[in-house]
Amino acid sequence: MIVLGHEEYYPRFGFVPASKYKISAPFEVPNEAFMALELKSGALHHVTGTVEYPKEFLT
């Protein structure tokens, strides 16, 4: 699960910077605000790349 949100709020639910998994945003955002959460332990260990959003999110 990926979220762009407040870096002090989401970590309480287990979110960590997505960069930990070599996952990046398609636009410039603070590293601490672009976070990921594994829904199953180990699910993101071999996942890397840039998140793709629908065009409606990019305007």
C-alpha cells in the first residue's frame, strides 16, 4: 500500500518511507512523505520502481 501523507501520522500504522523498498513517486515529493506498507510480511522485498498514477492524479 502506498500513501503520500504526513510523515508523523502514517508511521504509527506501520508505514515507512517507500524508498526503503526502492519505490519512488512519479513526481517530486519529500522522501519522508511518500510511504509504503507491506500488507503481507516480505511482499515488497523484491519490488522496485516508480509508482504509476492514473492521469487524473497528475494534473
